[in-house]
Amino acid sequence: MVAASVECMSAVLLAEPEEATRSFLERHLAQDGFEVVGVTDGEALELLERLCPDLVLIGDPEGLELCRRLRERDREVPVILLGSQESDPVDRVRAFDRGCDDYLDRPFHYDELVARIRAVLRRVAPPESEQMTAGEIEIDRPTRRVTVVGRRVVLPTKEYELLLKLASDPQRVFTKDELLRDVWGFRSAGRTRTLDSHASRLRRRLGGGYVRNVWGVGYCLLGD
Amino acid sequence: MVAASVECMSAVLLAEPEEATRSFLERHLAQDGFEVVGVTDGEALELLERLCPDLVLIGDPEGLELCRRLRERDREVPVILLGSQESDPVDRVRAFDRGCDDYLDRPFHYDELVARIRAVLRRVAPPESEQMTAGEIEIDRPTRRVTVVGRRVVLPTKEYELLLKLASDPQRVFTKDELLRDVWGFRSAGRTRTLDSHASRLRRRLGGGYVRNVWGVGYCLLGD
DNA sequence: CGGGGCGCCAGATGTCCTTTCAGTCGAGTC
DNA sequence: GACTCGACTGAAAGGACATCTGGCGCCCCG
């Protein structure tokens, strides 16, 4: 099994009531390059808002209701349901109606689960091109080369990753939580000073006031 | 079975060698609001470029190879494979590796197939318009950009949130309590001065008397 | 085993927003 | 037409947030 790209590991929220399965999945998914937080389903909804995971994996046999409540909050987050052993097509259709993205019966093969997770994520986050441009900023991912108006800029790792994220949608305003999660990973919520610090340095290195702060919200690369 | 969204019926390219299954699916999918073109797998690649379908359904038991060739042409088109009866997890993992989006074993339930088709299309299609419009006011949520008759308006956080709320139903009159609760949060009931103040400034910044007061009740964005 | 680069953090400072207050204006009522 | 209550708005106080700077610790590389 190939490890996920280092660039950005996907964050998976795992709602699985049974201890053994949960820790099994936590361990193996982590090995396969996912950042996993396992919870019992009671905690799932609450964590959803805090963590903003890339995907939710619901292992609860009663997961249907959770799926619905989750969708109610109007999150775009993809959901994969692990069914109960006796699922029939009707159950599955109902699950899809509730907005889930895939449904896998138990007992399942771990590799198939991973394949399905990847298939869903592939869809949600379409592949980024090797060459990114944002205004006068050019980023060449294979070589990690960044140029601003032709001038070469060398960036340390975190600043480079932060730039990548911001450049993925240059006009868009990213919230601090979002940036912290995607660049620093799941469990970094609240460390705004760290983000601020890097944003500040990135701004200085790029020059030209590219990195702009949106008060009380976060940052964007090309405001206005 | 709910009919497909009226907005735009999805075009499905169906590559299924077996005559009976093909016509069955053609007929039923058409009834369920899809635009279906059924072909044998030889023709699929060629038609792919001409038709640009929204989704490809591969019924061929040898569909793996087709899926690969299809992906080679680097189309973003989603693909669902209908497996052969004897598929095992290894086959399925291989299929996902080839880039397919879902895999359904035969014999399958038609309703489940439709549910899965919808789930995949849901993912692919809607980068839902994050665009709101209220009269001549346009709001782009990702960039937090607000324009009035083309003129760009910059808003501080609270005013922006207030505008969002008002624009969510521009004609409607929102009571002050409602606005306070939704923008300032639960425990803010009674602080009408604060709301007044922000409404006043929002009105001034938007110009054109958009934010209108309804005496003794609250505010609305487009009165009359 | 030392040095430098980098990630992370905390305190000081400055900036901008929010809230409140106070005075005025306007609408509705008798 | 006078009175009352609510709405409007400028200014000022206060707070929340952003930025910068310097320091500490870690890891990689020499």
C-alpha cells in the first residue's frame, strides 16, 4: 500500500462505537497516511465542526441517523457508511438518500475500504495541477520553486505549504481553523499565533502585500 | 422513486455488451430522468469524446481495461463499474486503483444502482453556487466579496454577517430578536442599540436605502 | 558535538472593530 | 398638534485581534 502524498494528508473522522474495530481502523488508516480521529458516534457531530475533516467514516450500525444529522448541518464533507452485516438494498438506497457517498457492507476487506475512501476523496479534491499560478506568483510543485514577478523566492516548508493552500483558491478567504487544519494538521486548532507568525513571514518574503488578513476571519492570497 | 432534479438531466454513457441488460437499463434510467446512450464497449471510447457524458456506466465484465483506457484520456468523467458475479475484494481494489468511482456487484438492485449514480453525480456536479443575490446586491461567500450594482463594497465582519442573514430571504422582515440571536448569538437579546448601529452603518455602506426598517418590528433588505 | 535553520511560542505594541452613549429625528397615537 | 416611543447617527471608550520581535528547543548537517 502506497503512502499518501506527503503534501497533504487527509483528515478522517471515524465514528465507530466498537472499541476493537475503532482502534484497528485508527491504527491502520494512520499507517496508510490518513490522519484519523476515532470517536464514538455521540461525539461525532460536535467534533465535526471543530475538526472539519476531509471525510467522515461512520461505522455505527445505526449510522443512518447520524448521517442525516450530519448532512443537516449542511456540510459538504463526504461520508462513507459501514453497514451492518444484514444490510439489504433498501437500507443502502436509504443511506444514499440521506446523502452518504458510499456504503460498504461488513464484513469488509480493509483494502477495499481504503480504495473506496481514496475514490471518494479523489472526487472531492480534484488533483491539483503541478503548476499553480496566482496573480504574479508562480509555483512549480515538482521542484518546489516559487517565483514572484520572475523573482525567485525560497520558502521553508511550512510557509511553502501555507502558500500552496492559499494559492489553491487565491481569491478565497480561508479561515484560520481551515489553514491550521490543512497545513498543521488536525489537532492544531487554536494555535493561531503559530499561523499568524508564518503568515507574517510568508507575506514579508513574497513582498507586495500578497498575503492579506481578513479581520476576525483568516487570510487570503489575492484580496481585491 | 424521486425524479431527478429538474435543473439538468444527467447524460449517462452505458457500456454494456449484453443486449437484455442494456435495454433494461436504458429504459429504466431514462424513466428516472437520465439521458442514456447505450453502447457495446467497443464504441464507448469513441463516443466518450463526442458525447461528453456526465457519467460512464461500465457493465462489461471486462470493464477494468476499458476503465483504464478511459482514464488515460484524462477525462474527469466519473465511472461506475458493474462487476462480474464472482468479483472479490482484490478485483474491486484494482478497479478503484484504475480510477473508477464506484463498484457494484451483480446481481444488483436497480434502485441501489440509481442511488449510487446519484451519490457520485452529487459529488462531481455541484460546486454549489456560493453566490447569493438580492436585487442588485451580490455576495460571493468564498471571497466575502460584496458588490452593489457592480460597485465593490467592503464590510466589517458583523455587518457582513448581518447582510448574509438579511439576504438569505431578502423580502422577509426579520425581527430584531431574530437578527440579534442569529448574528450576535443567544445571549444578546435586548441589545437593540448594537443592532441599530450596525444596521445603520450597513445601510450607509450599501447605499440606495437597501436596509429598511419596519417600525416596531425589525429590518429587511428589500422592502417593497 | 557544535552550528544554523526552522518551527513554535509569548509579550509588547499598534490597529481596527465593536459596543455603548447621548442627542436628534421621525413615526404613530390620542 | 403635542406627546411618546422607537429609530438614527456621530463620537468616544473599550476590547479583540494582528503583527512584530525575540527566545527557546529541536533536528539536520556539517
